[in-house]
Amino acid sequence: MRFNILSETPRKNIAYLFLMPAMAAIFIFFFLPVLAALLMSFTDFDIYSLGDMSRARFVGLSNYLNLLRNPLFWKAMQNTAYFVLVGVPLSVMASLLAALALQSKLVRFKSLFRLSYFLPVVATLVAVAVIWRFIYHPRFGIFNYMLGLFGIQPIDWLGNPRWALLALIIMAVWKGFGYNMIIFIAGLQNIPESLYEAANLDGANAWQVFRHVTLPMLTQTTSFITLTTLISYCQFFAEPYVMTDGGPLNSTLSIVLLMYREGFKFWRMGYSAALAFFLFGIILIVTLIQMRFQKKYEF
């Protein structure tokens, strides 16, 4: 017994020794920049402060108070909330339906379909944006051509404030659902086949099997996908930056795009850092609420 206790200590030391390089890199390249950004959010750090740090003045909570008084911030918050509330359910449902379809025994060439659905995830966003700008073209786009078949007038998808954000949501769901689909497929493959056999013996139809067997067994997988998608959509930036630059009339302006403008266009880096930590607080609160509901549901 004594030999086991003494031999356990060198093993722990070796484990710490192997962890030290990774922990040092995380501390230097993650924690220190985050701490510096937090301190910056309480100053008026700008382009002049880059050359002379003494020009940065401590302003306390002024950046956060000015943030709450800025109508553009609330517009960006509204757009981000709409993007999350509409985009996350659509993405999760599209991923689940695609996974269920590919797990069906009626579908052939499953590997080909999985590859096809996953390709948009690894595609460059700039290339995807060029294609989707043509798809959304008011006169020559595929969407308006299909609407014309039903007698619907063409829609200026990216030029109309009413439709621009919805157009970005559709593109984001199309580009990202393949990743979640793979996770759902892994979750479906872990469901014991005996549960489906027992449900069939009890005379359950397809909807009852899906509702009482598949969905409950996918609870943890669905919660994980919902949480990661929610965090990702709260930080959406590339879609409006490449497609609309926040327009028209700021209808696609997001929190992260506003942060980018303030920090790298107007060089108000202290204000931009305050935006970043405000968004961090929102994501943290939403994540904690979602995890609390998840535990309550599982219980």
C-alpha cells in the first residue's frame, strides 16, 4: 500500500509536466489577452494610444453606459436576437431531418449524401457569398425564378430591410447544418436497436417511435448542438460583413460587426472591448439558462 502511494506522486508530477506547455500557451495567448481587453474596456484606448500607452485614460464605466445609450447598439442587439431565435431552431431541425433521412434504410449512397451535405461547412465563406449573392439576385437569381413560377413578384433579398436578415439566416443554416448533421448521425447510431424492436412489437407507428424513442435518446446530443449553435449564432459576423456590410439601413448589423466597426474602422478600441464583454455576458447568461433547463428536463 505504501509503495502504491509513493509511486502515485511521480506519476502526477509527470502529468503536470506534460500539461505545462499547453497550459502556458493558453495562459499567454488566451488569458492574458482577455485580461488586457477587460482592462481596455475601462479606458478610452484609441489609435493614439497604440503609439503611446500613456494617452489611454481610465474612464470607468463610461464605455458601458455609452453603449446602453447608443441606438445603434440596440439595433444590433435586435438583429442578433432575431438571427439567433430564428436561425438556431432552423439549423437544428434541418440537421436532425437530414440525419434521420440518411439513417433511413431506404436511402442509398449514404456516404455520397453525407459528403455533399458536409461540403458547405468546409467551403470558404467568400466563395459561398459570391454564389449566394447570385442566388439572391433580384432579376437573375434562382430564388426569384422559382417564386416567378408561382406568380410571385421578384424580391430584392439583400436590398430590402424586410428580407435581408432572413436571407442571411437561410444562407447560414445551409452552410452550417452539415456539421450538426454528423453529430446527430453519431447520436442516432448510439441508440440501441432493441428499443426500436420493442416499440415495433408494441405496435407503435413511425411518429410514436420518433417521439417516444428517438427524441428522448437524443436529448444530450440535441442540447449540445443547440448550445454550440446558439453560441456561434450570437457571434455571427462573416455573413453580414461579406454580403451586406450591415445594410440596408442597418437591418443586418450584428453585435460583432458593430464591434469590428468601432474597433478597426473608428479606432475606438476601449468602446469595442466593452461591446465584446457585454456580448460575453449575454452568451454566458443564455448558456447558464440553457444548461439549467437541460438538467431540469433530464431530471
